[in-house]
Amino acid sequence: FYAREKLAAAGERAESERRHLTYFRDLFAEARDVAESTARSSDLEALFAREFEDVRAAVECALLGTETLAGAELVAAIGTACQTVGYRDGIGRASALVAALPNAPPGLLARLYIVMSVGTGNEDDVFDAVSRARTYARASGDAALIGEVAVQYARRAASRSAIASRIGLRESRAFVAMFANDTATALPLYERLRDEHRALGNVTEFCRATINLAECEYASGRARR
């Protein structure tokens, strides 16, 4: 903090932060290229873990200053290592950089959306991010990037399909149990459905599951106890 104040007083803070940012952008761009050519993502992740605090500071400076493009290139170079190393702010920073750079090269936008797609939040938002990454990757014409995004898209699509199948089966079992007045079976199923839809951000289905749960509790007598 003291050093930054001294630089600011000397009128050199902005230039120092720019050099700091571009150094890490170039470092991670090179590390990403090596990781892609050797299929050793662990080396990139280890580098990010070592430089974590400096990288986070560099990204924050980019968002607060005028070097948003370099900041976007740094986050894009780190890629999915954001999640592996535990950079929980990475998804939010990638989203802010996309908003700040709507006309950025499609390859860069694709890589930022890849970062946004490794989140564990609302499943619809995650799938939307990887779908946008696929669109921008195709627009870039970069065969390697298209292939990388295709893998991420396939994983998310498979996960989305599996989640939908599990929920659909659980809803069927809950409905049949409720229809048969088997509240002992229906209650935990509707509780699970309520919690799953809440976690996924499915507001309509969450409300439906909550209503069904309330009806089931009333039928079982729990609501009166």
C-alpha cells in the first residue's frame, strides 16, 4: 500500500500497474500455450496458485482503469484454472470484462465465456455461457479454440441432460406416491425437488414443488403439528 501511494505521488502509479498487468498477461498467455501443446493443465494451475494474489490485484486494476483489454486477455489465459485454484471472483470478473468489451475479438470473448461456464451456480446461466462461448469460438475460426469449447459444451450438455432426467424421474415418483396417498414416500421426494429447483434457480418449478410439498405435509398431518 505504501509503495502504491509513493508511485501515485510521483505520477507513476498508472504506468506501474500497466506494466504489472501486461507482465502477467504475457506470462499466462505463454503458460496457456505450453499447457495446450503439452496437455498439462496442471502446470498452468500451479503457476496461477503461486501468483494468485498478484494476478487478482492486476485484474482489479484493469477493471478500475483503462487496461480492460489486457485484463480480459489475462483472465482468458487463465481459463478454467480459475475454478481449479479457487478464484471464486473469476466468473464475476470475466462477466464484467465482457460487459466492458462488447466489441472484443470473438476468440477472446469465447475464452471469457468459458471462464463463466465453469461456475456452479444457476444451471441455465452456466449453459448460456458455454453456448455463447461456442458461438464466439466458431466466429473466431480458431480450430483449436473451437475444439476446446466443444468439449466444454458437451460436458455441460450431458450434465444438463442428466440433471433433467433425475429430476423428471423424481417428480414422477413423487406424483405417483401422492396419488396413492403414500405421503411417507412423497414428502422426502418433494423436499428434494424443492431444494434442487431452488439451487438451479428454476423459480416456477421451485414454487410448484413448494406447493406440492405443502399439500403433502397437510395430508400427512405435519402441517397441523
